[in-house]
Amino acid sequence: MRGGERGSEGFFSYLRLEERIAKDHPLRAIRAPTLLLVPELDLYNPVDEAVEAAELIANATLVRLGGSAGHAVAADSSPQLADVRGAINEFLIKVAA
């Protein structure tokens, strides 16, 4: 999935991405296939920021992970580790095709 919806909260939410983010923003320079995994409850890396990053990266794939693991979603003890590995596997298969 590429990009996503923006919430109505926030001062700049009414502006289009192109109007708020500089044309020379470093993320715009990324051309390689890029996987962004974002847990819904990550307090360190909010979902909105991952959505915005996916919109800035030309060849980005954004995967939202549900559950309650938050920032520790990829930890060895995370109940969502299989979901993380599955998303990475699917991405690599898509990129290799």
C-alpha cells in the first residue's frame, strides 16, 4: 500500500504534502524499493509520520501492523514477530520479481 490518509488534526493537515514538504527533502531522493513497517501503537514513531514518509519515498511500501507490541513489534519476544517476518518476506518476493 502506498501512502495513506492524513488525520484532520494538526496545524498543517489542510495543506497538500507538496506544499508542506520541501522539494529537496532527503526522503524524496530515495529511489530504491523501501519497506516501511509501522505498528499502530508505536509511540516513538507515529503512524502519521510513516504515512508521510511513504508518500515522500517514490518506491515505498507501507505496511501497518495491528496489535499491542508497539515499538517492540520486531523484538524476539513479540507476538507479532511472524507478521513482521511475513511482511518482509512478501516485500522481498515483490522486489525480486
